[in-house]
Amino acid sequence: MLSRIAEALFWIGRYIERAECTARILDVYLQLLVEDPVIDEEATCRSILAAMGMAAEEDADIASILRLLLHDPQSPTSIAYALESARENARRSREVVSTEVWEALNTTYNAILAGELERMRPADAFRLTRERTNMVSALADHTQSHDDGWQFIVLGRHLERIDMTARMILAATYATGSAGSWSVTLRACGAAHAFTRTYRASESERAAAEFLLMDRLFPRSVAHSLAVAGGCLEVLDPRQRRLGFGGDAGRIIGQAQARLDLMSLSDLFSDIPAQMEQLQLMCASATEAVAKRYFEGAVAPEWLGGAL
């Protein structure tokens, strides 16, 4: 596979996941502001921007959050930017991407060009984003051969999912000054129902952290995403199955898996922000290693404010 095609497919997976997770974060936190008038709007908006790696503007409010993270196509952290970038990468890899995936991305892109995200009620815009991104992911899974190209899409999707899960946990931490808003984080990750079924009456902060970070069966947990990303790299480089890690990316992800498996929950809870920032750095390092190994050393796009 040509390196430019592999790179485009990898970033389709990342941008689609980024758009969906950003929509989830915004939907949950803006709904929280409406439901609880006691919550400080400016502090909450600043915490969201901080978690997304952005410096807060002088007057951080809902309007600025919606502009920067939803409908402004010039903002590198916005949903509009991510969806347009996914469509551009699909255009670059048109000979590999299925017709259904291309049509879904192109239709979404045209809606953004027409200003649909800005005109809609925020809740409707978030719902539309989730529906379109889930549709694109499902179409990629069901209408494309599960060859190397598909592996790059899945690899990008799960590296981004690890990064965004860490950002969701950081958003709750920044908003409360502790890791106390786990119920909000579970909702933002789409994990509230699965968590309740797994832990039933036990709804402690420790149980929520264990579920989001260490549960191997929940598809949005860090442990599950690390396993899937590692599996993709094994398929892309079969030597790993016999000779150990065949590249830096596999080694970075393997070390993160081992560290998470061996870490006690008490150690994890001792400094949640530092642990989440370490996960983000791991994603950035793994992305750089994948780019160097498969994309002819191309420099990976950076998220505004620092790590991917």
C-alpha cells in the first residue's frame, strides 16, 4: 500500500473518532450547565478548553465553546474541522475508500459548508455528529475489506479514542479540582449504561476509573483500545508474532499495556491528571512512530496546544 494512502486512512479513523468524542463532551457538559444553574459557566467552559489543549479566551462562555469546538472550520479542535479533514483524507484515498464511506463523508462535508452545524440547536448538532460519525465507522467496518487499509483506519480510531478518553477524564478533573465528576465522565464516554450493568449498586469513583481505564470488554476503555491498536500493528507487521515488537509503535503501545496491567488502582488515583497526560503523550509518541514507520517519516498533524 502506498504510504500516502495509509496515512490518509489512518487520519480518517482519527478525525472521525475525534469529532464523535468532542460532540459527546460538549453535549454532556452543556446539558449539565442547563440542568444545574449553580454550576459556574465560565469555570466549566475553561475546564473543557483546558482538557482539549486550548488556552481559554478572556471571556469563556457557551458561545465561545460552540465556536471553537463545534462549527468554526478554522479552529483545529472543532467538529467542523475534524469532519472536513476526514473528508479530505477520504478524497486523497478515494481508490481505497468504499463508495458508501465516501458518500457519507461528502454529504456531511456539504452540510458543514452550508452552515448546518451553526444553524442547528447545539443538542441537534451533537446528535447529527454522533449519528454521522457512527455511520461512517460502521460503513468502513462493513463495506471495506479488512486488509491493511482497514487496519490503519482502526489503528487511528483507537489511538484517538485513548487520547479522547484521557481528555474526558481531565475535563472532569479540571472542572471540580478533583476526579470527582465520574458520573459525568461516564456519560461523556457513552459508558453509563454499561458501567451500571457491570457494577450494579457499586458506583464509586474507583469503580468508574477501573471501568474506563482497565475494563477489557468495554470498547471505549483504555485497556481495550490499547489491545486493539496493538493487534492492528501485529497484522501490519507480522514479524511481531515471532520476533517481538517489530517497530517503535508496537513497543510504545506494549509498554503502555503492561504499565496499565501492573498498576494498582491506588497508584492510578494518586495523581489522575499526571496519568492522563502520560496517556496523551503515549498516543503522540505512538503516532509519530507509526508515521515514521509507514508514512515515510511524515510529520503527524498536531492538536492545537500540544499533544495529540
